[in-house]
Amino acid sequence: MRTTIEIMKQVVRDNGGNISEEDYLKAIQEACIAEGRDSSITSLKSNAFSANRMHKAGIVRVSIGKDKQVWEIEAIKATLEGRRVESTPAPVAHQYVEAPKAITPKAITPKATPQGGVFYGIPKRHPDEFEAHVQTMIPTPRGFVESDRQEFRLMAMCYQETLKGNSPNSHMILEGPKGCGKSMLAQDFYGHINTPLLQINMSDGITEDTFIGSRTIVDGDVVFQDGVLTLAMEYGLGLLADELNAAREACLIATHAAMDRGTLVIGEDNNRVVKAKNGFQIIATMNPPEDYAGVNAMNQATKDRFTMNLTFDYLKEDKEVEVVIGQSGFDDEDTIRGMVKVANDLRQLKKEGLLETDTSTRTLVQMFGLMSQLSLNEAIEYSMLGKYNADERPHIEAACRARLADY
């Protein structure tokens, strides 16, 4: 009987090296049922998404826009190098051998194409330049709306520095409340320039092994398996590190080295020196620690390593209405404007300490995305109220009654 880790690894490999999180769980459940094992979804979620188990299986969770996927780290490397990872039967025994020599990664060097054009001065890539798997790492723009400071322009300034080989001056940190567009800014920027973006949430219990890498067994060979940070440096990719202030200390120290000098020395891999290729950039996001449990205040030493620090808040009313219309597909401006006013009332209550939960733009987009099939009252009840603590819900309902004639 295979171990859970062997099943996890084989499920991803059998699907060509990457699979949606939903299909990943279903495939593991089917394998467990076939082998007469515990197949409850609750148990599977706990085991299949354990950061430690996933690392041992050589796989990692990756967010690509709204898509949540599980990737085999070897598949990421192989497709970036133009190789293919073939599906193979699960190994029944392991033999320890010396690690093979590492393949020198090919930098992904941006170049303008006749039909590509530019975005804020950055040459757009053509998707056909990348293998099929790598193309899936190119985010699809979802309609980020810039404020008066033109966030895309500021991102392009930093990205130009990494294209020049000036990696230490290319990194950005985006700070603000949840659901205000921090991650979407990075995703849409990379989507507009048709360039892959790795994304990882540091609050998911990401270990040093997953972030940097470690020695492990791959098909019977003992090799050093690169982590997400190492892959981004080696291939000249952007790395969106969500909730960086929830990261473990060892992971933060690694980002210091990567941002300071553009190099990372990996002692566990015979002191291999990883030098960042042009295109490597860290975009970190963080929620204000004073407003959110489970995150830490970022120390000044870490903040100082980011060339640009953008502070976000929710947009002004007219802009937020524009965003909700554009991203939800619901075009009743009066109804949306009423809910934006409700959201601003609730945000004020949070500032006054009467609420703990944020009312995010993302919440409004999700709610109005259901309005083609639900009434306003139903959308508020089924999509919005459940995001708040039980003792907060009377405040939400009162705010809705005060602003919405139909509630």
C-alpha cells in the first residue's frame, strides 16, 4: 500500500505536473478509496495540504490569478528549461545515490515581439515563447483600477531596474487592508506584460524547505529540490509573496540575501551560489499588523530592502463603484453605490473599534457577482453576512437598512 505522500506525488505527476486543488483532492480521495483507506475530505485536506507532506512529495501550492493549483516543483523547472516530465508509475523502493549535476537554468529574457507592444514602457512577451505549463503562470488581468498615483507606472519603474540587472532596486512591498487590490495589482501588471508570475502565501505555514529548498528523493535519486524563491531567482521570474509579515524568520532572512545582493548561497547544496537572473523581482504584500491577528509587525531591516513601499486603502467611492461594476459584471450603478456607502460606514465602525472584520472591495465584487440569480437581500445574507463574526452581524444589517431602500 502506498503512503499518503506517494499518492500525493503520483496524482500531480499523472496530471502532467500540475493540477487544480479541487481535482487534486478528488484524485487523492479516489486513490484512497481504491486502496481501502480513510477517504474523508476533512482528513484529506489536513494531510494533502500539509506543507511538510507536500515538501516531501516535491509539490507546492501555487496561485495563478483566481486559480488555486498544485505543482510538482520538478515540472516547473522542466518546463522552464524546455523539457518534459513524463508520467511514471510510483516507485516501490528508493536507492540513495549522489545528486546529479544541476542543469544551468535559462534566463527568461524579455524581448519585444511584432504583435506584443509595450505596457508602461515594458516590452510585452508573446505567450508562445513559453512552454504550455509556463503559460498557465501568466495571470489573466482582472481589471485593477489605478488611483491617481498610477500604480502600474510605479511597478514598471521597479521592473525596469531588474531588466537592467539592478535586482537590489527592483523589489516592492504593498501594505493595506485585505481585499483592497494589493495582489491584483501585481497579477494584472504581469498579465499585461504576458510574463509568468509565481505566487505563494507565506501565512500557509511555508517552511524554509519549501521556500528555499532542501535535499530530497526524486525517483530514487537524492537531489536538491529548489524552493519557490530559488526558482524565481534562477529563471528570472517575479515572486508575489502574499502576507510576508506572517513568514517564518528563516524565510525572511533568505529574502534579505536575495534582495540585498541578488544572490543566495545554499549550504545544503554544496554551497551553491544562486544568482538572480534579470526579471527576478519580489512583490510582497502585508496586512497592517495592528488590525489583523496572526501577523507580525515587519521589522525595519526587512522593510529597508524594498525599494518602493506602497500603502493601500480602499478606493474613493466613485472609483470603487467602477471597480465593482467592472469585476462583478453587475451594472446597476445605483444599487452598487448604495452598497459602497454601506461598506464605508462599516469601515468607519472598524476604525472606531466596534467591528473587527474588514468590509473589502473583494467582498462587494463577490456579492454582486451573484446578483444575476439572487435578490439583493439574498446576496447580502448568503455572501456577505457570513464573513462577519456573529456579534457583528446586527451592525451589518443596521447599516444596510439605513442605506438601502430595498433591504
